[in-house]
Amino acid sequence: MFDVERWQEIFETIGKNKLRTFLTGLSVASGIFILVILLGFSSGIQKGVKTQFEQDATNSIRIGTRVTTKGYKGLNPGRRIQLRNADFEELNRKYGDKLEFKTALYNMWGSQVTYEGETGNYRLEGASPDQQFIENASLTSGRFLSLDDMEEARKVAVIGYTVQKDLFKGVNPVGKMISVYGINFKVIGVFTDPGGAREENRFFVPLKTAQISFAAGDRIRNIAYTVKMSDNFDEAVALSKTLSESFERDIKEKYIIAPDDRSAVRVDNTLEEAKKIYSLIAVIRNVFWFIGIFTIIAGVVGVGNIMLIIVKERTKEIGIRKAIGAVPSSIIGMILQESIFITAVAGFLGLFAGVATLQILGPFMENDFIKSPQVDFTTAISTVFILIIAGAVAGYIPARRAAKIKPIEALREE
């Protein structure tokens, strides 16, 4: 039941101690504000890192080779290791049951592409149909490469959105012919990529077509796979790590490379890297929670202290109340109500200030690794209610002390 007189007493007490109440409320509001800001940036970091990983499939493995840096079994350092179609086929036969998508790649950087007088330089990638899923590419029009394109070495191309904007000027490119160093390719599709303009600044053609058209023989530049995922993330990471080590070992054995030559063969494992990054994000988030919660605790302790002071100052008043028949529960309720009111008002003010700050300043702080720093509102509201409960606990100790005051002793209080 709403007790008007009790609320009048609470506001009267607050009015008599404006500065003290303000400073106590400020400490509580600051705690919630800091927690909201920290959680918002924790969320922003997580989204930013996730965006970076989404540029390719999170469970991908990419194999590349360079120059040997160490002599081994009578062979001198400085040998350039060249991957070939046979290497891709051998790995597929040996590990195919553990792999999901797979492609060999032949890349040409800065390829000159022309369409009706418009010219630009873009990266050409000879690939298989699985490249769409390894790269997380989404089609905006047309289709991707097919097995028939591969087998028949068709001169077809799937261009990135940046290539479309640069060369076609609003014209639908599907079905049009582009020229790559004088060789004509038919555009069959346009794709977008989570990596943005950098990843859309290229075009895909069938691997066999690229090798024949540009005299590459059976040479390839990279091999890319995705690992079959299991329901258990740790098991998937372990499998991905085992496969990465096996790929590296097999290639080094075939090309007689020193086992400790880290430059000659490079195997990038995004799943293992993802686990490391996400583990780091979890640590950061826990640290932010730790800082925020202890800041809130400091505010709650402040609420407890001010209630103790209030009880001390109102000892005589409480004694009179008890002398004229006030029961202990009403005394406890009066103190708890004031404690909860201060905590709740300060908590919600801190929450709204934190959310508003993230909304206003968040867009200006975005970069590659921080995206949309926002706090989960449900989490924030839950935190405030936990704070209110903590405020009630903080006020209960002074309330119990007030309830135990003996009228005769209180009346003697000066």
C-alpha cells in the first residue's frame, strides 16, 4: 500500500542532506555508468573481431609456399617451393573425409580488365566452385562458378562489386564480355564479400581456365580448405590444428624442406586463431565485469554508510516512534525504502547516461576492431535490479540496528 507520509519523510530526509545524498547517488550511478561503458566496448570489440574473421570462413585453412631459408639433406637454402595440382589432389585423397570445402588457387595481382573503354586493375583468382563458401561470398546477381565451368575450362568470370561499380557504371554486367589482357571472359555473376571493397576488388575464373589462358601449366599459388565442424568447438579446433600440422609435414617431406623452416611453408588456421582471439575477448570481458562490479560495490557500501549515519542522526526520533507503538518491521521498512529508493534512482540514471553515451559517441569510436559498441539492454536492466537488491542488503544492516534501539536509551540521546 502506498504510504504518503513515509515518502514525505524520505524526501524530507534527503532534502536535509542534499550533498551527502548526491555524492552517495553519484557513486552508485558512476558504478553503473562505468559498467555499461565497459560492457558496450567489450561487445564492440567482439563484433569487430568477428567481422574480421567473417571475411573468410571461420573454419578455413590456407596453405602457401615461399622460399626455403635453411639447407636440408644436401639442398641449399633459397629454393622457391612451387605447389602444383598434384599436391592439391594428394591432400584431397588423404584427408578428404575430414574436409568440407576445398579449392586450389592461381592468383594474378593487378590484372588489367577492360569493358567498353573502361579499364581497371584487379586481382584475378582461378578457383573452384567451393571458393564461394570458403570466402563467404554472397551473390548479388547471376551465379558462381560450376563444375562444368571447371571441366570445360570455360572463359567465364564472377566479378566483385567494386569491379562492377568501376567498369559497368550502373549497367547489369551479367552476360557482358570483359577483356583480361586481351582474353575475353563472359561475366556470369557479381559477388559481395564481408571483407568489403578490398575483397570485392577481384574476380574469379575457373582454375583450369586461368592456368590455360595465362600459361600457368599445373602451377597453383595456394590451397584452401574448410574443416568439417563438430558440435564441440574444442574438438573442431583440435581437428583443425591436427590437419594443419599434417598438411605442413606432408608438403615439407615431399619437397625436402627442413622441419623447422617456418618460412618455406605457411599454413594459416583461422579456427585456431579464432579460439585464441575469442578467449582473449572473454578475458577482457571478465576484467571489465570485475572492474564494473567492484565500482558498483563501492557505491553500495556508500549507501550502507549513509544509512548508518541517518540511523544515528534519527536515533531519538526512532526511539519516540517505538515508544508510541511503532513495531520493528515498520522501522526496518522505513530505512530499507529509503536505501532502495536512492539506489534505484541512481542506478537507472547511471544506466541511461551510459546507454546515451554509447549511442552518441559509439559511432565516432568505430574502427576495424570495434563495431557498434552497445550494451545488451536486458543485461543492463538485470544489473540495475541486482544493484537494487544489493542496496536493500546494504540498508538492512542499519535498519536492523534501528529496530533494536531501546526507546529509553534513544530518548536520552543528545
